[in-house]
Amino acid sequence: MPEMPAMARALAVSLPSRILARRVVLPWILGGERPTGEGIEIGAGSGAMSAALLAVSPTLRIVATDYDTDMVHTARRALAPADDRASVERVDAAELPFADCRFDFVLSAAMLHHVVAWEKALAEAIRVLRPGGRLIGYDLLDTAPIRLMHFGHAHDTRMLRAGQLESELARLQVANVRTRTALRGLVVKFAATKVPE
């Protein structure tokens, strides 16, 4: 899995980006859901989403993960005030080092396209969910404006095309799948519940 490009890293740690994540993006992703128990954020970047989740739920525990070493350090700083309820680990989303059925929810915020084998990362997210646990997130769709945003990046990205996410979720052990495009088809928001085998 490639590390985050420098420009994307700078944007992710900027104050406007963190405020936008906390006040706009996270509430939109959650859509009124209130995660409980222990969760994992895959591709946590700066840790802004995990920090925002912890702020709204005093009983929540979260493991924030990212592959990029610099982002892991940044997320550790962001989550330090809640270190009794949060940990940060450097992991590959396509090979999560956690037991099956460990987490009550998985948050994935615009990170799947950074994983060349995003289908494997999605399957790993479902594997670590307990039955009844929720996968919640969004990602960028393969459109001309999104490709232009990523033009010239020195790392591999693999954008999701319309319908691919739904097809992949249909192969996994989930139900109550909801997907919705937004921002004129630039992004897709998704949620699913893991079902028992």
C-alpha cells in the first residue's frame, strides 16, 4: 500500500481540513448513527475523524490506523488527549492485524482509493467487524474532476467506479447495505451491517 502524497498529507493536517472533517464530513458520514463500543478507523490520516467521534461519545474506544508513518505520528498527537480511549497503529488496510469480529464499527473516510487492492481492504474491514457491527464511510468516485485532483501524484491510486462498491459489498457478509452518491456524483457514501455466517 502506498504512502500518502505530500500535497494530500499537507491538506489532511491543515486546520481548515480538520474543522471540515469534524463539523461537516463526519456528521454527514454518520447520518445520525451513534457508534458505540470499540471501533477502528482505517486510513485515519490526521486522526481528525477519530478525535471527533471520541468527542461526541464519551464511552467510545477507537483504534486509528494508517499506513503513512507521518500520518500515524500526526494522529497520535491529535488523539493524545484521549489516549485512555484511543490508540494509533501503522497498518496496511489490506492486511489488518486484528482478530476476526473484534470491532463494533469500522470507519473508512476517503481512503479506499489509496489502496490499490481496495476490495481486499473492504473485505478486511468486514472480517474484523463483529456480527451486527457497522461499516460506515465514503470514498471518491472515478470522475474527471477527481482524476484531475490526483493528476501527477507519484503514488498509485485506484478510484472506485460507479457500481463497483455495491458489487463488492454484495459478495461480502453484510446486509442493510446503503450507498448514495453526493456532490454531483464525485463521492459515494456507504453503510452496511455485518451478518453472522
